[in-house]
Amino acid sequence: MNVTGPTDIEVLALFASICDRTSSVLAGTTDWGESGRRAGQYRVDLDVDDVCVEPLLSAGFSVLSEESGVQHPGEGLSALGTVVVDPLDGSTNASLGLAWFATSLCLVVDGEPIVSMVANLATGARYEAVRGSGARLDGVEISVGDPTALSDAVIAISGLPEHHYGWRQFRAMGASALDLCAVAGGSFDGFVDMSPDAHGAWDYVGALLVVQEAGGVMVDALGRDLVVLDHGARRTPVAATTRALLDELLAHRVHR
């Protein structure tokens, strides 16, 4: 990253402290009422956003957050880069007591994900990745699973498939950042967004770096750049352990 800014280790430490704070907010949450600002947004989403954004701006980063949009630390775009943050991915899971929800943070510099962390706030498990240095789960290096044909694959999905892809099994877990990290860690063989352009960058950019550094592949189903710092932009991410499996998934996803 920029030589005048914090080191990758310092960025990960900042991300970890933010995840600690979001976990503390959720631990004390009993009110799962909606915010009234937009459909599907809980009041706690805004509380968690506050504890994510403030320390990032204070550290000199620009921020793109699902809940509060684009913010800058001073007069304009930060020279240190932009942190893309989903304060609470899988908030409905959290409201239901399902242990699959996360905070996702990713530092993007010059259009490239550089440092990321995706923390499961229910279990404490933390995925992290640094560009060119691999991916880790709780400090232990991870890699995608062995090459698998679609007929033997277990695929995570978001949204409702219009037909059977020919997989062995599928799972709809409800928190895309964690679903994608599970591909990186070898639990799932792939991930497909079944809905048209349902995901903002905050949903997948942190996991994108984890998947890539673990040896997997991930693209937008329509061939667009996944790393987009526009709050209104939406993409359709598809990921897999291998390019061959990715191509099979894309053939089903695009040519329906």
C-alpha cells in the first residue's frame, strides 16, 4: 500500500479493533426494529455503522459503507485509499439468532483490494488477507478445496435459482461475505448470486481478496469490474475453487 500510510499489519490491527467494537454492540442488542430509513435496515445497522466509520475516518481513510455511503476524512478523497465496509452482513440472520453474520472490511488502493478482514461476529472466526501474502482464518493459512466437478460440488447461493445447476447440493446461508470466505476455506466449492445485480461492493469485496489469495477465482456474471467504489453500483458475483468450475457455473447463470 502507500508507503506513507500504515503498514498492512497496522491496517489489520485497526480492522480487528473495529470488529471487536461491532461485536460488542451486537452483544448488547435486544432491539431488532427497523430503522424506518429503508426497507430491511435495522436500527442496529446504524449503530454498528457508527463504530465502523468513525475510526476509519480518524485514521485518514475514505469510507464506502452500505449504511452511510461515501465519506472522506478531510477535504476530499484520501491518499491512503478507501475502506469498503459492510458493518453487518447477514443482519436478518443476526436478528433470528443464526450464527452466520459478519463485519467485512477491505482497503482498496488504486482500484485494487489490498487488505481485508471478514469476521463472523457470532463465532469470533476471522478471515483475513493481504495482497500477495495469502489468506488466513484465525491466523492459519487457508486454501480452496480440491478441484471438483459441478456434479460433486456443494455450492452456496444467494437468491432463488431458476433451475437445477447439476450440483450435488446447495446452501443458502444469508451472508454473502461469509459464504464466499467459506469457498476460500474449502467448505464450499463455489458461490452464485442468483439475483440480478443484488450485491453492492461491501457485500463481496472483502471476501474477494480472501478468495483470490486462497487460490480461488471470482468474477461478475456479466464480466464487469467487481471493485467499484460507487454506492449505487450493483454486481452479480460468482466464485469457485477452479476456473473450470467457475465456467460451468457461469454457463448456467448467464445462459438460462
